[in-house]
Amino acid sequence: MSVLLRTFKVLSLMFVSTELFAAAQMDLTPGVTAISQEVYELHTLILWICVIIGAGVFGVIFYSMFAHRKSKGAVAANFHDNMTVEVLWTVIPFLILIGMAIPAAKTLIKMESPADDAEVTIKITGYQWKWNYDYMHEGFSFFSNLAQSNRDVINSKNPKDREGINYLLDVDNRMVLPVGKKVRFLMTSNDVIHSWWIPAFAVKKDAIPGYINEAHTTVPKVGVYRGQCAELCGKDHGFMPIVVEVKSEADYAAWVAEKKGAAMAAAASDSKVWSQDELMAKGEAVYNASCAACHGPTGDGVPGVFPAMKGSAIATGNLAAHLDIVINGSKVNPAMAAYGAQMSDADLAAVITYERNAFGNNTGDAVQPADVKAARK
């Protein structure tokens, strides 16, 4: 009975109001860009063509079953073929398909056309499990991870803890775009196949190792738009959100200046001498963003899959070996990604210091950026 009731509600929404249908989140997202609107309208057109064809075909079937049933004395006709009918049921579907293919091809060409006239170019690189955004014209880059507010409640058993924080859809560093400007995305991956997807832009492209995919968008409205990795890419695939904030030209210029300043500050931090407390505080933030997914927020790891940091022979043993495995990674079981290209010297120094002095480990080591720089050679 409950199945019949749900079916009735769905059919009611379909025939009563398109607004109600959209409110029930059972339709495509109309989106904000011109291309996304075009995709939505194309979807609606094809849907109604299919509905009309389906209603016509099943209408004829039901009428035939009712009007020519055996109880009314109907006798089946006896014939072998009918050239006219065969021509019609070949030509008419062909014309319908051509009529559907023409607008679909026009939209696909617009989506796949190169963005040679783009005013902003961003290289997007997928990592397990985060995104790197390289603003190629502006000369800076940064990583975007799942926000710490989301990480803090992942294991919570109280659903209310997840309210009001865009659960699994918020990041620590948003991609920022200027409103009304054509933006080109160049997408690749550092490890496995990912997929960068923002429904409101109608942009969904695979990020493939060793290959560059291209997409573009022009967002006409200031706002915040969210998406996710749409390719099953490993253990934490569901914790790889995308957040794009579209700003006015003036606000975008101010943001670019801020990011350039932060990049300069980060470069300066690689040459400074840090105190133990500074390293531990910074290292905890880096660990939670980049290491806790495998080794656990409490350093316990995942038994049989990812080793623990607590009491680890690496984290409590030879410092040079610890530096080497974090910077260069490991291909042996369990495999570990190389973080040398993902983190600055200061970030690496901080996280290694944290691993060697947290979770009950107490080596007393304070790794400096200069130590990391020397270990890279």
C-alpha cells in the first residue's frame, strides 16, 4: 500500500505543478549558467517527446486490447506484411531522432568548444582526497580540503551535529571566480581518476592522470556553488567536495591580491625558525587536513589497512627515514602518497614534528623547514 501511495504522490507532482516537482528534487538542476539552462531545457524537451511517444504507443495498445478483445468476437487478421506500415515505422522514428539529435549536438558543441578567449585559466588537479587549484595567469595555487567543521562530526551519532554546516559539502579553501568572466578549467589528476562536477555550471569532467581535459564556464551571478567528485576514487571519495564562490570583479581582485600575499608569506615561512609550540599547532591542522583520513584523527590508523602513528616505528624512530617517506612516499604495502610536491617545507616540518610528538609519541624533535629542504635533495 505504501508503494502505491508513493507512486500516486509522484504522479500527482508530475501532472499538477512543475514547481512542486522541482521542489521535490526529482528533476535536473536548472543551473545558473547559460549552458546549464540550455541543458535543462534540452532535457525537458526530450522528456516530453518521450512522454508523448509513450502515451501514444501505450494508448494504441490499450485501445486495441479493449476494442478487439475475444469477448467481443474479434477475429485476428491474417496477413504477411504491409510495406506502407514498415516504411512509416522506420521513417517516423528516424525523423524524431534527427529532430532530437540536432539541438543536442548544438549544445554539446558549445560545451566542448575550446575556451581560447578565456580571461581566467585554472588548472585543477585531483588528489586522494582533495583538489589543487592553480591560477595560471595569477601565479599562485592552493589545496582545497574538506572543512574541519565537517571532519569533526563525521563520526558523530547525533544527526543534529551535522545541521547548518553544509555537511560533506564545505571546504577550507574555496575556488573563487570573477562574475561574468569566461573561465577555462584544465583538469588532470596526480593519482587515480577523479571527476570535477558542479551541477549549477553544467560542468562535469574527468580528471585523469597524465591527461588534460578542458571545460569552461561563465557565471553571470554572484554566489556560492557546490559540487563533489563524481568518480569513485577510493576510500574517502565521499569526502571530496567542491565549493566555488563567484565574486564581483572588485572583490575578486582583492581576493587575488590576498592570495598572492599569502603565497609570499608562505615562501617566507619556509626560511624562518619555528618554535616547538608553533610547529605543533600548525602540524595538527596539516595532519587533520591531509593525514587523518588514513592514519586516523587519534593516530590509531586502520588495522590491517593503514598503519597507526601512535607508537609507530617511523614516527618514533629515525628522523631521516620519517622525512623520506613523507616527502617521497612509498610504493610498498601499505603504499603512501608523496607529499613533497603537495606541501611546503614549513607544512612538512610542522606535520612531521606533530606526528613525532602527538598521540603519546614524545621524541622531542622540532623539525625545521631547513631540515625538510635538505632532505629533498
